[in-house]
Amino acid sequence: MLHTLDAPAVRTWCQLALRALGQAREEIDALNVYPVPDGDTGTNLYLTVESAAAEVESRFADPAVRPAPGLADAVRAMARGALVGARGNSGVILAQWLRGTAETLAEGGGGAAQLRAALQRAADSAYQAVAEPVEGTLLTVARVAAREAVRAGDGLAQVADTAYRAARDALRHTPEQLAVLAENGVVDAGGRGLVAVLGALADAVAGQQPMGPVALRGDVVAGCETHVRPPGPGHPAFEVIYLLDAPDEALPALRARLGALGDSLVVGGGDGLWNVHVHVDDAGAAVEAGVEAGRPHQIRITHFAEAAARAGTAAERGEREERARAVLSVVSGEGLAELCEQAGAVVLHADPDRRPASAELAAAVRRSAAREVVLLLNDPELRAAAGAAADQLREEGVRIAVLPTRSPVQGLAALAVHEGGRRFDEDVVAMTSAAGATRYAELAVAEGESWTMAGVCQAGDVLGLIDGDVAVIGTGLEEVGASVLDRMLGAGGELVTLVLGEGADRALADRLVAHVRHRRPEVDAAVFHGGQESAPLLIGVE
């Protein structure tokens, strides 16, 4: 448990917040009825925090080139990343909340008193960014969290946990404050996202690590069903959002001009860089107002009715039109990449030290120039990023199916049955079935002492993970590999696939194949050199 926030803790906070929002993304999208029921608040918040986390991560990259960041550098990177990547109304408000948090922590350190002050400044900053604040939204949740944090005990963990619990309670009351929420039987979507972010902060302070299991603290709402639909009569037709380089003194006139043009006006930022969000009928005039104030860039204009129509008819269009199809496979290791390419896939090479973000996944799909895409993730931690990317691509008219393959061996099994000549849905079903029928395992070497499902392991022990859980602990790759294969084949199987990692000895695979043929002569075996750094051996049983 931490007594003060430092740069690594901020890094952990961002990573945990991204995971929490990834898990809650679809739920938050379904809650989205205010200010426009466009079903994208969860996605927008995820993309905003993804940008913040990436900016923080860049400060830790290549320690030989840059020194390790301090707290001030880390929180400022978080705030800038959120500002630059903010999406939608709630995304810009959250970015401004993070900026307020960062300003105080950068000035005064990371103790309990500083966190109390930071939460208060964050709430104030969020209110100031919104032209016409409305209660029952993210703003209310932020204010209540800050108010209750002042009454918490002296410890950093107490402050963080109190703020989270207060936010969760405030979220439950949002339908009492905003009629549209009560009418739809939901809590506020933006507030729900802030609860997840504050829960991640409390977890980071408590010592939770990003790669461990994350319990979604903000799970406080009952299920609901909200469909994407165009705004009602009288609501502006366009969402306009852009980054703006402009001096502080230009902002009052800009706010007045945009406020007269539309509603849902949020302007966040500072130090010459601003994120502007507004709903208007005249999108051109909103951009012109930015030109008069400074230099607008990264301009995004969304027509609400067209976006809803695209979401509602994408599947129908896919039935009517003949489209080029691609399978995009995310893999790490030259051998695995070659195998996927030989099977007809487009490959996105994943950095072994950093998973691709949603923007990278979307860019890879766009580069394929296909209108129908099957995305093979081969990593369970990519599901949230892939979901956010898929939502963006569907708005662009791409028909995309995300197959949440959890290991490259499942991806290879799916590719083996892919047939581009089939109808898209039939191809997806066949590939999903093949991946689902493939159990997966991997061998890994423990880096330190740890409790596992199979008992306590020590540094240097070889771990055999089956379907993601440690099932075998031993001292040698061959010993553990044979034990894993025996367990997996005990439930049946027709084909064993062994994929050797970087530096793994081919003789290891030969000995394991001999073991399989001795114990189960009816089972076929195939060996490939994958070159992955993540594991010396991947195992698949179909």
C-alpha cells in the first residue's frame, strides 16, 4: 500500500483505469442517453484514457535515453495525453478533470493532503470547462467525491477509497437529479466512467498491479437496454470537436460564439492548447469560430442521424454488397507472422513489450483496404482496444468481426478453416468454432516467488499454463511440457500443435512429439518455429 503517489503509481493508475473502462465500455455505451443518446460514451472515455496512458508510457520508454520521470512529469503527461485524445462530451470533461488533478499533484507532491486538494481542483476544473453545467452527470459525481475526500482519514489509501465510494454512491443518485436518466432507468454514463477511474486510483494506491486480475469496482448498476438513435426534434444535428492552439485571452469570445451556435459546449485545456467540443446545426460556423480564435486541428465532425443510421444498417449493407475480405491477425514473432501470412492473413506485428492500442488496430484494418474484416486478437488483453477500434470502423462502413482468440494457436486454428468465398457470417462462425475447439497452453519461467493455482512457485521454476491458469510447476521445460500435454489430452484431442519461441531448442519439440506418439499414437502432431518472446513453447490441442 502506497503512502504517497509517485510516477510508477500514476503509470499503474492509468493502466488500471484503461482496463476498467475496457471492461465497462459496452455497459457505459448502453447507459448513454444524455446529452445525446448516441451510445458512445464508454468508447469515448476509453479512447481518452488510452491516449493518457500512452503518453505516460512514453515517459518510461527507453531509460537509456531519458531519465526516469518524476511525479510532476507523469501527471502532466497523463493530462496532456487525455486532452489530445479526448473524445466526445464526457471525454473532454474527464480530460479536464485529469488536468485539474495533475496541476495540484505536480505542484505539491503525492501525499494524502495533496490528493484531497487535487480532487477538489479536478472537480472545479471540470465544472469550469462546461458552459452550462448540469447536475446528475459526471460533474456531480466528481464534486461529491471531492467533498467526501476532505472528510477522509489521514492516509492516502483512505482518501482514494473514500473518493471512490462517494462517487459510487453519487452515481446511484443521478437519476434523481436528471429526469432523462430516470425516464430511461439508467445512471449517468459519464459518471459511471469516473467511478471506474476513481476505483482504479484506489486500486493503484492499494498496490494492485496492472497485469493481475482487475475487479471492476464501479459495477454498481443494473442491466439496461439502450439503443443508438438519432437526437430528437430541436437537438443540434452535428457534434464538432477539435484541438485548438490559442491564447487564453481568445477563449471568452470563442465560448460566447459557440454558446450562441449550439449546446453541450465543453472547452478544456490550458497553456495554449485546448480541446473544444460542441453540438451545433452549423458545423462550418463552429470551425470558423475556432479559426478566429487560433489554429484548430484534428477536426472531427459527426452527423448524429447519419451515425445512428450507419450503426443500424451496417449489417444489412453487408448482406447486399460484395466486399473484399481480410483476416487481420495480431502476433509477436517472425515465425508466427509468416505462418499467418501463408494462411492468407494480414499481420499486425505486436511489440512484445507493448500491446497495440485501438488506433493501431484501426489503422491496420484501414491499411487492408477491405470492407469485411475478421480480427484475430490472439491475446485476451486486447479485447477492450479491439472493441473500441471496431466501433470506429463500423461507423466508417467496415463490417468487422472480432474473434477474441486468447492464444496464437487458437488464431492458427481459425485461419485453417477460413474460406474467403463463403458468406461473411458463415466464415466467422466456422473460424469461431475452430478457435473455440482448440485448448491452449504455454510454458513460462517464473520471475520470482508467487502463489498460483498449482501452489507456490520460486524464481526459475517452469510453469505450465493451461487455458490461462497455472496447472503445473516443475524444473524443466520437457518435464512440464509432457505433464501439460498429458493433462490436455486426457480430455481428448486429435491434433497437437507446438510453437517454439525465440531461442527454444527444436529438440525439445521433438522429444515432446515422441512423448505424445508413445502415449497417444492416434494423435497427430505439428511443430512450428514461432519466434515469440513471450513463451518458450505454445501448445494447442484440437
